[in-house]
Amino acid sequence: MSSTFSPLVAVFLLLFLVRHTCEARDAFACDPKNAATKNLPFCKVSVAIAERVKDLIGRLTLEEKVRLLVNNAAAVPRLGMKGYEWWSEALHGVSNVGPGVKFNAQFPGATSFPQVITTAASFNASLWESIGRVVSDEARAMYNGGIAGLTYWSPNINIFRDPRWGRGQETPGEDPVLGGIYAVSYVRGLQGTHANRLKVAACCKHFTAYDLDNWKGMDRFHFNAQVSKQDIEDTFDVPFRMCVSEGKVASVMCSYNQVNGVPTCADPNLLKNTLRGLWQLDGYIVSDCDSVGVFYSNQHYASTPEEAAADAIKAGLDLDCGPFLAVHTQDAVTKGLLSQADVDGALVNTLTVQMRLGMFDGEPSAQEYGKLGPKDVCKPAHQELALEAARQGIVLLKNTGPVLPLSQQPHHTVAVIGPNSKANVTMIGNYAGIACEYTSPLQGIGRYARTVHQLGCENVACKNDNLFGSAINAARQADATVLVMGLDQSIEAETVDRTHLLLPGRQQDLVSKVAAASKGPTILVLMSGGPVDITFAKNNPRIVGILWAGYPGQAGGAAIADILFGTSSPGGKLPMTWYPQEYLRKLPMTKMAMRASKSAGYPGRTYRFYKGEVVYPFGHGLTYTHFVHTLASAPTVVSVPLNGHRRSNATNISNRAIRVTHARCDNLFITLQVDVKNVGSRDATHTLLVFSAPPAAAGHWALEKQLVAFDKVHVPAKAQHRVGIHIHVCKLLSVVDKSGIRRIPLGLHSFNIGDVKHSVSLQAAALGIIKS
């Protein structure tokens, strides 16, 4: 804006621009100014959505229909429908990775929260839902401004099965229950809680068993994941089932890979039978981008393009991210491979979601979220939540002494060293947009102390020691040294899986030499999505503190500094196991089995099945105080009611396990009351994790232990807080047999809650009335 404008004119122009931007979005369809369409039945809000959809589909020609089967859906001018781009992303903030979002002068950025692996470390479901609400506020505001859509292909809830996976950073970690609760919480925040309306439409992806991008010549476009029924049921599908059944997500995305020889986007057992049938998906199924073309061209699953189109739609796919279905579906119908009714079935699902979003209700400005605009994006409260999310997600791995938190008084000069010390874009990870602003670690620490800055390495690759000397000299002069090291998207990302778990290049050498030379305490801060083998730093007495920050979002540097100097107390816990490099020796990424095999020398995967040495375990995280747990009340025996007509051979009672489908599960909970006392001198928030282990008699079905509940509770110094834990027996205490059948083992189930152990005996209530 020109400086020659008077202040009054400038204010007027600004208000005009804001108002104009908020009103920039014309009606997608059913424009009240369009006399030809406004009175058609599909435009009448008073009519049930199912009837409106039926009316609209009945007016479309086949040619028009097939052009609605792809992400860049074509306009239908004669019915007043504009074109629509379905592909938008909101993994941890509104992103411009997909073509559906275009930042502009009125919307130059959006709040960029920490990467998902970092917010997962908070173990705070209410935080995840709050983030979802903020992201959907900003998404709606940008939709009203004409620069974004309403369908967001997030979250990614795949299991972080292998520590090398480049996209593990996008996920909530390695535990299926944690992933499922994250999915339910974030989706509720995005979509709202209206019974039949959507704020935005979320999408849980990538279904299923997708966790390899590009490793030693095998890529996701060619990978056939060989997965047992047992692992599918008790690991890979758990977050998706929870997302659909409990989170009521409006969309699920199928993945590139095959599962047991069948492309997921062409598998009716996965799409029609499981998602839509068993779990009752109320929404649409979309392919990962070009997946239909991939299973035709790369995997050679179909002989002709028309057969591939027919396979996908008949399997239950509703929308193709890519052009394939728009190009080949009409010919598939002409050749008799597909019926027009099959195409209509896909459109019912996509158009229903659009109507639930209000896209056929006329002017957006007149609708519930129609007044959201530029003032609602990057607002101070949103940016403060991004900062708080980063604080809650940072994990304190080591604190000798304890030296942390640093006091501002003696540590008035801090050497800030490392390739991530001035990080900004690195902090927001992948699938990010343009952040409102950044606070780097150097800037954050600079708010507490005078800083001396040296990179030490030119970048995270750290290929030489050319900058070591100045970094070592800075550490010699400063009162404390903070090394900000780790990874970035050049090391781990979509299409980039790691080949090892060590710090890249000569980073370890830099850390060790700086620590040896440092005049004051040395603190190591790591940015990464996946785990890193830092055994050398864990065992180095010169390195007195270690923080893992993940990718902490736009305010990451401020959050790191707040933890280092004690303005905030750390409470995060690792959402994935940190393995030693040796773990990978007999572990190809292509091997999908979760359970260990002694005879094959196979170690197993994740804390649920792996018993070997770790650098840091799942759930590890220190605090600046000390919490003591006391079990206030808990049952010792719980009866599992059975359906009375079941016979013992059906319920497998003789094998000491009850098939879940034969138990009366609806209100079958175990309730534990736990007193959490803060015996330290500092107010803090405690992350309470509850694990269970099944009876030993469960044998080969079983796992080592399983996270069954978690909670976040703020406890002032010397105070005590009681936490109620409710554990659903059928969902959380069941195990899965080799046939993929979920069963409840009878006998003693052991619970671990911090330093408290308790056992509960599960018994079959109806044994006396069951006949053999």
C-alpha cells in the first residue's frame, strides 16, 4: 500500500479488501441468483440429502458423471455446478502441497503446528482435537476467500512400523491404539460434531499396511506387502477402524501398495466389505494419487485400462486422485465391464459429502461458517496453541544432575551450535504450508540469554569438519552449550527412507568434540521425525541433557527455549521406540511381520513385540519434578458376560479365551482410579500411560504389552490429583489369533501405571449355563 495514502484511506482500503476477500467465494452450486437451478429439488435445503443426491445424479449424463470421478472434478454449467478440486491437505495446518490451496496476499500463510509425530508425543487427545478445530477454522476461512477447498486428505494414521520410514514423521507413531485415538480426536476437530453436517471433510490414509516408500530398490508403486491376518487385525487396521467407527471420518484413502497380491484400491474385501460394510464408512473412498494408473501400468494388475477402471469402481473406489477414471470409465461402461449404476454408486458417496459440507446450499457467506475470513487465520490464539503444542510434544530424554532447566543467572552466555540451530522451514516437516511466522532455536534461546552462534556443519548432511573449529571455540567461551542437530527432509521424507539410524555425516563427531571442549554444561537437542541411535550421547557424561523436539512447528524454537530454561516443564513421551543401529542387521523393510521369530533370527517390531535392547523405549520421557502413583481403587476380578446360546466349542473357553463376538461387550469396562501426586517443588503436567499384558497362557497370540489408556493431568507442586481410567475389555484387552480372530484371554491381566502394578482376573460369567 502506497505511503501517500492517508491513514483513513488505508484503513478503508484494508476493510474493503477483508470484506471483499470474505465474499470472494461464489456459490459452488444452487446459486440463488441462477433462476434456472435454484428451485431444482437438489438445491432445496429442506429436502433430505439422500433425495437431493438422487435427484442430481438423475439429471447427469454419463459423460458428465465420469468427469466427476476425479480430484479436479469438471463443472456442469447447465446444472449450475462449478468445477471442484478435491485434493487439499491439512496434516498439521492448512497446506499448499495439494492443488486445492493457493495462498495469496489476503491469506499469505496459515498456522503451522508441530509435525504429527511431535504432537503425538504429548499424549493429549484434547490438544489434538483443539488443533483440528483451529485448522478447520482456517480452512473454512480460506474456502470463503476462494483459495481453498473443503476436503482435506489428512490425517496419516499408518503404523510407524519401521524406524527408517521417511513418512513416519507424519504419523502418530508405532502404537495402534495411540494412532486410533489421535485419528478420532483430530478428525472430530476438523469435521465438527454435527450429526449430518461437516465443517470440513477429513480423510484417514493410507489404507492399509503402507509404510515403505523407497528402500534399496523397492518402492511403494511396486511393493506387495505380505501381511498375516493376525497382523492386519491387531496392528495395521486398528487406527483405521477407530477412525471410521468412532471418529466418523468422511473419507478414507487407499494406498499404492498391494496387500497379499491385490492393490488396495482394487480390493473389494478392503473397500466394500471392510470399510463400507463392517465399519460402516459414511463417506467416500479416494485413491492415493495415480494409484489406479499405478496398479495398471506399474503392477500390471489389469490387462486393459478399462478393466482397471472397472476393478477400482467395483471394489468400492469413489474418487480417483488423478485422471485415470475420467479417461477410461466411459469406455468401461460401453464395453460392458461396468454399469452406469456402479458409477452412480460412487457419485452418491462423493456428492453426499459435498452436500453435507453445504456446497449445494447456495451462498457460503450465508452459512454457519460463512463469516470466517482473513482475521481468523494466523490469529494470536492459534499461534499460541502452536507454541503450546510444541512445548507439550518435546521429550526430555536425559537430564544428568539434573542440570536442566538452565538458570538464566549463571548461564548468561549460551553457545548455540548445529545445522538445525537456525532452522525455520525444517521445523514444520513435510506436508506443511506457509507458516504465519517462525521462531528458530537460536531466536528462542536469544530471548533468555546472550548467544554465540556457530553452525558447525553447513547442513544436516555434515560432510566435512570445515566449521568444527569455530564451533568448538564458541563452546569453550560460553557458560552453556546447546547443540541443535538431527535430520531434515533431505534425510527422511516421502519417497526417502533412511538406510541407517545414526546421525548423518560427521554430526556425531561434532557433538562429541564440542562436548569435550565445552566450558559449561552441554545440551543436545534433536530434530527428527524418526528415531536416531544416539547411544554415544546417552553414555557421554559430558552431555548432561538431551531433548527430542521432533519437527516442532512454526514456534519450535520458542518452545525448545521455554523447556531449556524452565518456563515450561517437559511432559512429552516417545511415541516410538528408539532402536540401536544393530537392530537393523536382520530386518529388511520389506518384511512386514510384527512378531519376533527366534528360529529366523527376526527381532520383531515395535515395543509390543520386540524384547531386545533399545536406546530409549516407547513411552520414555523425563520431567523436572517427580510423580508418585497410588491405585485408589481397582477390581481384582471381572466377569465377561457371554451370549447365553453360545456353546463352549464356539467360545473357546476350553482354550481359555472367549471370542469377542461371543461376549456382551457394550458396557464391559474396567475402571481404575489412580492418584497422581507431584512430590517435587515445581508445578507440572503429567503424562499418565497405562499398559496391560495378557495372561501367559495366551501364548503365541499375545504381545509383550499394549498401551490401553493415557491421560494428561496438571498437578501443582506437592498436590495430588485423582484420574479415572476406563478400559474397554473387548477392544483393549483382547488379543488376535493366527486366523485374525479377536479373543479375550481369561486369567490374570497385568496393568502397569507408572510405578504401580495391578492384576485383574477375567472370568467367563456364563460358564455355568453353557453346555459342551
